Amino acid sequence: MTIVDYLNISEGSVIAVVGCGGKTSLIKLAAESLREKKVLVSTTTKMFPMETEGIQNFGLPNPASGKLESLPGNILAELIPRYDITLLEADGSRGLPCKGWLHNEPVVPDYSTHTVGLVTMNALGKAATENIVHRLPEFLSLTGLKEGETVTERALEVMVCASNGMFKESAGKKYLLVNQVEDDTTARIAQSFLYNIKEKYPNIMIAGTKNGYFSNDEEDEVVRSIANSGAKAAFICLGSPRQELFMQRRKKDLQGILMFGLGGSLDGIAGNVKRAPDWMIHIHLEWLYRTARQPKRIFRVSKIPFFLLSVFFDSIKQRKKQAKEVL
């Protein structure tokens, strides 16, 4: 099976490649396999030009770095329909095997049909330092490691799967590739790594993600993106009460999509925040654990009893009203 077969690349495909070292090599491999097609290779960040005959590589040259930089978004969007297939380097890692992401990374156009993430196995066992990790502070915050600690399989899982990790700006179908599997030992580790991710996220297809730092002027565009994504459910994590107001305001625009207001729960699911001990979760006291760790939540939690009383008295009023109607 070739890389083209595995990624199910066909005419009209726009493939954005994100993640760690090896992205340019992957794009070159895919482009060479697609020579019979009209292929555009470009970047939404920066990339070294491909000096390969027959591959059209577009970008703005930077003589100082020797790299191609991204074309203006409107020009790239106009170029893409002229080609059968487009391959985009949509992330930067300085060739390092691990990375953390700023709020505006990776740069995946919302019209991408594929987001392909790349993980490098030779990161395992290395110390989390600037020689191994691009954007070290963000990586440490993401994985919970401390500088100099060993990069573990668990750290790579979080790097890939966390809500603010590798696929946080993805569009279209998501694919994960593992490279630098050079011997039987790393092959077994890679298989275990992929198995664990599949076990945690079986049969799930992520239609897209978007960070919550958008302005009111950008809201219409965000809603259109959700509506056109093909998603059946959307996790709205904007903080309370902003997420509730958003769902109420936009429910007519997103009919047929089940919306969940998750708030901070997503951080717990993604492994970014330590959850309560199992016994507290089992007896439904995780809220108490979170309040103890985050005292600023006390004011918010203190409103819950008043809300429950309000619901209780409202239900009594409704029953009395229904009884009168029956009489």
C-alpha cells in the first residue's frame, strides 16, 4: 500500500501536514507518487523548496532563511482549484521530534480535506529540552513534563490527542503517521502507541476543531464551518456563561447538530488536568475535588443550591397549574 492509497488521496484533495520532523519528506514522497496528476505543493507557514523535477512548489522566497514562506491566503485559495491535488506544509517544528503549539498553530485552511499528523518515534527516551522540543514551554504545559524529564509514550499520546495538541486546528479527515521506526523495538513501541490511541478513541471521526479565541465578528464564519463540517455533535468549550449563550443564540443555525457545553471537562478528558481519585468519581464528588484544587470555583458552585431550589419550586408551581387545568 502506497502513501496515496493509505491517505485515500483523490482529485480535489487538499492535504495539510502537521506535527513534528519529517513533514517535507512526507510531502515529497506523496508528490512523487502523484506525478501523473497536476499537483501543487505549498505552505501555510514555511518550508524548504523541493528541487524535484515536475513538482510545482509555490511560496514567497526568503533569501535569508532559504525557505519558502506562505502565500497570502486569498492567492493560495485561488490557486488550489487549478490543480488536481494540493499538498500543504501547515506546521513548523524546526525538524525536531516533539512540539508544543501556540494558539495560532498549526495553520490548517478550513477547506482542507485531510489533516495528516506526523509523530517521530526517536523522541522516546530523550530528555525534554530545547534540542528535542520545538516550543518547549508549550510542550511542557501540554504534557505535564518538567524540563529535562524523559519523553514517554504517554507524553506523545497527549501531544497528539489533547484538545490543544497536534490536531487542534484540523479540518477534514484526520490521519496519524509514525515515522523513524527503524528496528523491531521501535516498531513494537509504535504499534503500542497507535493501539492505545485507537483504544481511547474507537470509531471516532473528528470533523474539525476551532479554538475559542474568536471575536464576535468571526462568529458567523465559525458557525458556517461547524454547519458545513458534517459533524453530528459539537463540544462547545467557551467557558460559562459564554458557551450557553452561544448555543442558545446559534441553535437555529446549527439544527441537526447536538451541542454539548463542556467547559473545563475537556481538559480532564484530554489529560491536561489531573482528575479526582477514582473513589471520588465513583460517588459523584469530582466537583468537590475540582473546587478544592481551584478555590476560585467556590462562588460558582455556591449558586447550585439556589438553582436546585428554584427548579424544585418551579416544578411545584407547574404541578399546581396542571391540577387546576384538569379540574
